[in-house]
Amino acid sequence: MKKFICLVLTVVLTCCMTVSVFASCEEVAITDEIGARYAYTNKIESLLSISSKNAACKSTVQGSSKTATKIVVKQTLQYKSGTKWLDVASWVETVNKSSVSFNNTKYNIGSGTYRVKTTADVYNGSKHETVTAYSKTASC
């Protein structure tokens, strides 16, 4: 009888201690207003469009008109290789104002899955914050 009770208790404790973990990974474009999380940045957007083996990249950063004095934005086209993202091309734009939007095109890209990474340093005088956004993926 003692062995039976020990067996039942072991099964019950094992069932109670089992933990299930679920994770999900999804690519999304960050286009929402983000002013609540950042001191100098209101919005960052990263877009990608692929047509005829040409990748059209667009990055937009809006700093707060009251605090942002300069924006340095780096736009990077990335290619998915297995589970890693490899840089294909990148461009940098610097403006001495509170917003920037710029476009670049990478011509004759190979087949595969791509995204655009936009990273911006938004300045308020000598202080700055760094924000990043990724486009939705697109395939060629």
C-alpha cells in the first residue's frame, strides 16, 4: 500500500511541476508612435518593396519638434541566410532638423528574403537616444 501511495504522489507531483513554454517569432514593421518610450523620438518607420530584382528601401524618423536637434540614420538592406540576417547594403543620412525621410534602391538583388533595418541616433544637443525599426520581410 505504501508503494502505491508513493507512486500516486510521484505522478501527481510530476504533473504539477510540468511547465509548458510557447514562443512565437514574427516579423513586423514598427510604425507606431513611440514617443511614450523615448525622450526625443516620436516615430520610426522602415519599409521595403521589391520589384524586378530591385529593392526599394525607405526610412522615416520623426523626432520631437521641441527636443530633437539632429538625426543620424543608418538604413541597411539585409538578406536572410538560414537563421541569420546578413547586411547587403547600407546608407547613412544626417540632418540638422527634427525629422528625416530618405529612399535608396539596391539594384539586381539575388533571390531570397530581405528586410530593411533602420537605426537612428536622435539628438537633443549633445545627448542622444538610439532607436531601431525593421521592415516586414519581402522576397525576390
